[in-house]
Amino acid sequence: MRNPKVVLSTLASKAQNESYVFERLYRNLYNPEFYLEAYATLYPNKGSHTKGVNNNTIDGMSLERIERLIEKLKEQTFQPKPACRTYIPMKNGKSRPLETPAFEDQLVQEVIRRILESMYEPQFSNHSHAFRPNRSCHTALKEIRSTFTGTRWLIEGEIKGFFNRMDHHVLVGLLRKRIRDEKLINLIWKFLRAGYAEEWTFHKTYSGTPQGGIISPLLSNIYLHELDRYADKYAGSFNKGEKGGHQLVYHSLASKINYCKSKNKRDGERLTEEEKALYKELQSHDSKDLFNPNDRRMKYVRYADDFIIGVIGSKQEAEQIKKDLTDFLAIELKLELSAEKTLIAHHRKKTRFLGYDIRAARGWHRMKMTDGTKKRKFNYQTKLFVPREKYIKKLIDLGALKIGSNNEWKPVHRSYLVHKDDLEILQTYNAEIEGLYHYYRLASNVHALQAFRQIMKYSMIKTYASKYKSTVSKIIAKFKINGTFGVRYQTKNGPKTVYFTEQRMEKTRE
């Protein structure tokens, strides 16, 4: 049997050719080494230790168990079990279904996932950021921040019930464009139609992919790659004109300033009142015409079933883009845009995407050029912001904050942490503060999280006060180490100290 890394590398190499059609893929499922590597990948995951409908887990895995699985696949008698459905609470008060496959099914899915990823990943769009190696919410947000400059309209889109409504026939049709191996196609069909069990009742599945299935995220990207391709082609035909033509009034003023500078240099004078007035007027103009009516641009970024489009153009053009995308999704992919969540907003209004507020902001600060002169940065840069209600809701959900009748904020102790030891309490608060900062570190106003940190600090102190039946001032004195709140603890290598996080809430320069 060939080494899995060699097989996957070969597939990835052939995948560079978009027209290449893959054959004889199913035979890779006979290779025990694929399953051993899949086992190593799945074992650390909590989900692999969750019982499926047959009560089997990853425990007790052996080569004999793998060989029996391979034999079923060779005989094509392997039949996936219905996934075990549970519900996960969501922030909006609703819940989403989570389907956990039986462990043998997870193992087979992981092998299929690695094979399909090698084939499709090289062709995926650079504007797709979910469920992909080395990509995340942050890579999507950074692309928006760096490429949406000058955007006049933002289209925020969400596909309605995507993971439950993905059409199986459309998906299999897309797979057949690149896969000429009906054994593998039939196996994927089996997983799609395996159904789920809820409260001991079996339910058939006629559409969608299980949320919790190992191959589901990759299949969703294969499906929505068609949307990415359509958006890319649409942008190619939509874009026209020169990007940001020069503003004559700006350059006329700049010429006057340069003339004054050269004259004053000859006369040995400093900045004159005339120059100051010219500089002040220059600040009110853009160096380039970002809203040139002859210039149209469209930028597109997708994360899973959410996407955002930046439009340099008119509102009517933005509305036409939204309509054309809606029609494409309905006709070609049998999907529907969520009417209440697909919105068009002006660039000066905030648009919510991946938990951030996004809007264009006029840039007034200047940067030094290589020739020593200073130039104001491009206007209407797209910037990211921490939504205030996000960290307030986080504080309330954690039980660290109560808001009084007069809208005053009051840090409160968290009774469910009182029975933990001192180190666990401190580490819990530190992890929560650092986790929120880590997610919002790209925001221009990330310093706003200092308010979150301060509330958390006093909630923590009050939690210790409740634990020790003491006062806030006595707790501060009790845990003060070198001027900072901390907890000492013993290890094999001697005493150690953990301090309350001093995480600086600064925007990263990534």
C-alpha cells in the first residue's frame, strides 16, 4: 500500500489542472495506513469519545477493527449509522442541531475528507475563508480591511438554512464533474442519506449535511465554490474604469504649497500663514476621486454561508448585484437568501459581519513618504470595530455584570465559581478576557475592551470575597503580589505565580 502522504500529494498536484477528472479513488479506502492517520487526527477531539447510536466510541480501536471495516468497504456492504442528534444553545436564544456520527463512520469520513481536500483545496477561491487550512474569521476580516477601501455600499448576505437545505442532487452533480468513480460517489450518497436519530426515533434526510459530520464542512465549500466562481466572474464583468482618478483641486493646492515652500526656502522663512491656510484647505479634499462615476468595483468575501460584498458604484447597482446573486442561488444551487439578514447598507453605516461592525472611516492621519514629505492616508478606509453590545452581552451571559434600573453597571460575583480553588478562578477569568481580546484584536477600537477587563476584574475580586466571606479591600490586600493581583501555587519545580491578565487592549498590526 502506498504512503497516504504520497497519495495525497499526487492528488493535490493533479488538482492544479482544473479540468482534470479523478478516477480510481475508492481503492484508497482499502489502505489501513489512512485509517491509522485518521485515528491519530480524531482521537484528541472530544466528539470522538461521544457515543453514537450503536454506543461505540474511539476506545477499543484496533487493527482488527480497521480490517473488518475495510472488508465491508471492499464488499460495498458498509452502511453508515444514523447520526445521534443533540441541540446546542445559541446566543440568540435558539438552538442548532448537532449530529454525531458513529465512530466507524467518523473514521471513514476523515479518510474521504483528506482525499477530497487534496483534490479541491488547490482550486478553492482566495475569497473563501471557512473550514480551510490556514484560514479563519481573521483572514476574512483582514481581506475586508485591506481590499474594501473606497467602498460606497456593503451587501451583507446569509444563505437561509444552508446546512439543512443543501440539495443532494446538486452536490453529487458537482462531485461528478471531477470524480469518475461511482463507488466513492455512492459512499458519499450513503452518508448524505444516513439520517439521524433523535429521542430514539429515526429521521430520514433528504437534503443538507449533518452539522457535526467530518466531511460536512468540506462538502459545503465544494457546494458554495460555485457561488465563489459566479461572484468572481460577475466582478470581472462589473468592474470598469480606472481605479480612483486624480482630484485636480487637490493637486492644484499641492502645487501651490510646493511653490510656496520653494519660495520660502530661498527667502529663509518658516511656514507662512498662506501655507497654513493652503494646508488646511488641502485636508478637506481627497488626493483621488474614490467615487468617480466612471469607476465601478466589486469586492467579495465569504465565510461559510455568510458573505459580504463591497460595491464602488450606485445603490441601484448594489441592488442589482443582490438580485442577480439571489437568482443564481435559487436557480443553480436551489438555495435562498435570508430576506431579513441580507441587507444593503451605506458605507458610513455599520454592517455586522463575523461579530465585527464594519464601516468606512475617513482617514486624517498622515504618513511619511520616502522623499521626506508627508501625505494623508487614503480616505474612506474600511475599518473594523468591536460592537459595544457584544462585550456587554458577554459580561451578562457570564454572570459578571448586572445593569441597574438607572442603566448603571455593577460587577457581581459568580456563584458557580466560588467552589473552585483560587488558581482555577483566576485562570477562568484570564482565559475569558484573553479569548475575547484575541478575537477582537483586529478592531480599531479594541481599547474599548478595557471596560470589559475592568468589570471582569472586579467581578473576580467579588467572587473571591464571596468565597472567603470577606470584603473587596481585604481580598485585594490578600492577593496583592508585587503590586498586581495574583495567586501562588506549588509545582514539582517549586512555587509559581499566576497574575491577573495585564493584556493590553491594542489593535494588532497584522
